[in-house]
Amino acid sequence: MQFGIFTVSDITQDPTTGRTPTEAERIRAVLAIATKAEEVGLDVFALGEHHNPPFFSSSPTTTLAYIAAQTSSLQLSTATTLITTNDPVKIAEDYAMLQHLAGGRVDLTLGRGNTGPVYPWFGQDIRNGIELAVENYALLRRLWAEDVVDWQGKFRTPLQGFTSTPRPLDGVAPFVWHGSIRSPQIAEQAAYYGDGFFHNHIFWPPEHTQKMVEFYRKRYEHYGHGSADQAIVGLGGQFFMRKNSQDAVREFRPYFDNAPVYGHGPSLEDFSSQTPLTVGSPQQVIERTLGFRDYVGDYQRQLFLIDHAGLPLKTVLEQLDLLGEEVVPVLRREFAALKPAHVPDAPTHASRVAAAGGPKDVTVSAAADDVTGQVAEQVREEVEAR
Amino acid sequence: MSPQDGSTRTIAVVSAGLSTPSSTRLLADRLTSATVAALRNRGISATVEVVELREHARDLADNLLTGFANGPLRSAVDTVTGADAVLAVTPIFSASYSGLFKTFFDVLDKDALVGTPVLMGATAGTARHSLALEHALRPLFAYLRATVVPTAVFAASEDWAGGDGGLADRVDRAAGELADLVAGRPPAAPVDPFAAPTSSFEDLLRGT
């Protein structure tokens, strides 16, 4: 089972000091958090994508490429990549490139994005969210699977004889997770393709997560990818830990009370009982997290949100120390002991290459270049002839 | 004997009164009794579930911020959206429904009450507020595409004072209209978006 962290890249005022970090500070902080994640023995770092303040992460592949160069084993993912407002051609290119740079340590989690104003900035409409996710992902798969793509759809300019470069590393596309809080259609999409399903598991009650995951598992089996308990499930989650649980509650409360998403609403205690949020000792985090398995079954990836709501870098790094030293080793051991042998681990580039019969060089070289060159030359000749 | 003889329906009563006892709840109870009686006359027995919004005031504010209904509010929402008919009764504040009343309908899925028979009621200190039912509540339920009965029941302070304002007649007329609607429909079936996909993924791919 993989353990890691995900960040949404929010730049939020620290409510205890009144100070808001600069973009430059927050960007450096997230890089420090990512490299620290590897140091303390975590498996995954995932980065969100946003196109509006107070977030900085408009360009996740740039950031992840830098992190890839600073780390050696950390799996790099997204939380989430906007399949609705990004051009699927650019996603195919960017993430194939990132996979080459990272030596096969990349997967991605696709999401629709729920910020209405972002859609028109990219020429789209939030009311088409599901349709965009369906059409764009179908194209993305073809761009990675086929060297030359002819394509026509509803939302994007048609493609004729298009080759997305670089071709996928070793001839195998990055593994894809589909993230959705409440849309059964997205769980259906993940199941249809045999991809992973990731539930945010932060903002809603566990009963809801359970329904989404159960539905995905049932449909995964329906589409013939394996039994329901072999479907690939990832969960989010959030905690704040101190050795002494009262210290954790006292320190985290102002951050909770002023958090951008749920602040000024339910009390810390209510939200902790209604959602998977755990504020307490490492032992409490261990117990709560092991309990996730009771309602989603054996799952493959657990990511935690730990750096939001204005928490200072120093505090986040202390959270990572506790996570790496006291929590994850126990979770690894306990989850592994519970997991039946027929339940797979999260797919990695290595496991997917092995399943495909070994690495293949799929470089599209001279032939396609010649075609492109000839067309361009012909056009130029025609223009010059006039 | 009506064809519905022996069948049972659920009536959800949403009351946004704030005091105890409240005249809003009093009107809700009058409408409830009249509706149960009218259904009985049509051979239908009814189960009544009352949702007092006052008890969910904080839950509703939390829902606005968190985006989900907590446990107690979830039960209330499920009760209302799963009912065969809804009695919705609010005090009139500042020429319209109360904020608490509106918040409850704000947190429902926009399709949750499509086609559901609804009877609207309102209370206020003076009859000069009575058309708030028509200019505020009726458009709200039109937006939700609920099926609202033609008679909406307004009760001002003077109606409770025993004045001959015809309140009892209006209650009975409205209840009869609601009972006719309920009797003409099959019992509400639970809607579970996770039970089975509404369309196959191939349909989604084809954009149908």
C-alpha cells in the first residue's frame, strides 16, 4: 500500500500570526515538503492544479519535474489534473514528458474542478463538466496509445494525423486515477477503463465515500477487470498530530476555525466526528486510518492533506516527521497483514511495463517527421508560387 | 372503493416556526390533520413525518459552508425528498419566507422534489403579508419543479382569534387538492444514484 501526502497549494494567512506567505515562500515551502516526504519514507507526493488565487499551482508538471530532479524514489501524482479545462493534447504531452524526466515515477489523478469561473477562462462551461471529462479522457487515452491520431469530438478542434510527443516512456502510458467527490458517472468512468478511483475523503462523511467506492468496485467487476475487491482505490484524509492529543487540538483549532473551506461553520469536534478529520495523537491517527478499510475495503493508496489553512512550514515538517516515524510504519505493517493475496498493489510504471511484456521503445521518428515536414514544405511552396 | 385502497403514503411536514408553540406549527398541524383525513376518504392511509427546521438551524448553516448535510440534517432531507407529499409552512419575515425555510430548500438537490405534490402554508401577524405565498413561495417550488396545489393557506393572527376568515375552509380545500394529487400518483420510490448507472458508459461516450 502506498502512503503519501497531497497539497492544494493554497496561500493562506496564518490565523495565529496574521501573516500570509508570499507566493515565492509558499512555492519553496511546498518543494521542501515534497523532498521531506521522501526523506521520511513516504511513497507519494501529489499536487493540485488551480488557476485562481489563493493557489499557486497552475503549472503542476513544472513543479513536479523539479521535485523529480530533487528526489529518487518518490512517486509523483496530481490532486487533481483538470480534465475539463485543460486541452487533452497538452495533458498527453506534458505528462508523457514528465514521465520521461521522472524515470517512470509519475501517475495522475484526473478531476473536473468545481470552480465555476475557471471554465470560461479556458473556453468551457461548468455545466458540461461530465461530458468534458468523458470526451477529453477518451482522447487522452488514444493520444498515448496510438502513434497517429485522427479524431473529432464536440469540444476540441479536430485532429488529423496528430502524433503526441514524446511517446509514453517504455511504451506504457502513466497510470490514471479518477477523482470525484460525488459524481457516480466518474466512478463509472474509472470502472469502465479499469483505472483507479480516488475519493477526496476530506469534505464529506465516510458513508458517502463508502457509497462511491462500493459503486466503483461493483462497476469495475461488471466491466471485467477483476473482482470488486481487486479494484484500485485511493483515499484522501487529513489529520493534525501532536504527541499529546490535547496539544494537537489546541494548536490546530485556530487553523480549523479559519480554514477557507469549512471555517466558521461546524466546530472542530463536530467536523471530526462527521468526516475523517483526526486531530490528536499519532495513535489516534493510526486507529482512525486503519478504520477506513472497514468501509472501503482493502485499498491501494492513502494520501493526507497536511499543509493547508495557513499552517507554517515548520509545523508541516514536524507533521511529516511524526507521520514517517510513528504512523506510516505501523499502518504499512497492519494494512499488509490484513490484505488478502489476490488484492493487487497500486499499479506503478514498473508493474505496468512488466504487465505489458517489458519496455518497448515507441519513438515515432523519421516517417512522421517527414510527413509533417513535407506538408509544411508544400504549403510554403504553394505560398511562394503565388 | 378507490384503487389505492389499503395503501400507505408518507407526508413530510416542513415547519419553519421559531417559537414554541408556534403559529406556524399550529397551521402545519391543521393542514396535516386535514390532509390525513382527506387521504383516508380516498382509501389511503398516511404516515406523517414532521421536520422542525429550528432543530436544524446550525446544521443548515454548516451545510452551506461544508457542502454536506450532517447526520441529523441528512435524515430530515431524506424524509422530505423521499415523501409522497410535502407540507411546507413558514412564517413570513420581511415580506417573504424566513431565511431558515429558504436555506432548507437551498441545500436540497435541485431535482430532489421534481413532481412531488406540495401544499404551501404561511403565517404572519397581519393578512397584508398573504400574497407572499404567491410571489415568494410559489416561484421557489416552481423552480424546484414540484407540483404545487392551487390553494395556498395563509393564516394571520386574526384567523387564530376565531374570526370568520374562512381558514378552516381553505385548509380543507387545500388538503383535498393535495390528497387528489397524491391519490393519482404511484407511491414514491426511493432514488439511489448508486443503485445502477442511469445509462451505460458507452452512452456517455457517445454523448447521449
